[in-house]
Amino acid sequence: MEYEAWIKKAEEDFDTANFNFGGNKTDAGLFYLQQAAEKALKALCIKKRRELAKTHDLVLLSPSLSAPDSIVNLCTLLTPLYQQTSILMHFRKMLVIQLMNSFSQLRRF
């Protein structure tokens, strides 16, 4: 993907984050907010270095682009929230699958 495509996707993820926050879906909002930040930083990496960064860690990526301290600080706050949210979303998905399977078994019983 080139710079413009990464920026467009970052903007879409940012809009999705805002939509989720507005609907009181904080976990999903945090997930998409991190995705938006990651894609925007990767777009800058493409623009500045003409290469795609091979990391998902905003704490490493933002200073490597000489981002202002305010951006680095936001990335420092966002990364652990995203990691926790990703784990929670994974466990919630597993729980829903188990509940659905149990419900199916109950219906056959």
C-alpha cells in the first residue's frame, strides 16, 4: 500500500473508533483507535523513509519517526490499552462461541 491508501484506512479506522465510542463500545473503540494511529504512523514511515515499518508497537514506531513528545506520550498510553483490549476481545469471542455451542447442545437435549 502507498501513503495515501494507508492514510485513508487510518481515517476509516478513526471514524470507526468514534462510532464505537459513541455507541458505548469502549473496547472496540480502543481497538480501532490504536489501528488508526498505527496506520497513520506507518503512512508517515512510507512517506519519510519509503518503507513500511514491520512493527505494531506504537511506542517503538513513534519515536523512530521523530514524532513530537505529545504523540509519543499518546502512543505510550494507547499501546497497553490496545493490548489489553485485544486480549479481552479474544476471550469474549471464545466465551460467545462456547455459549453458542452450549446453547445448541441444550436445544438438542
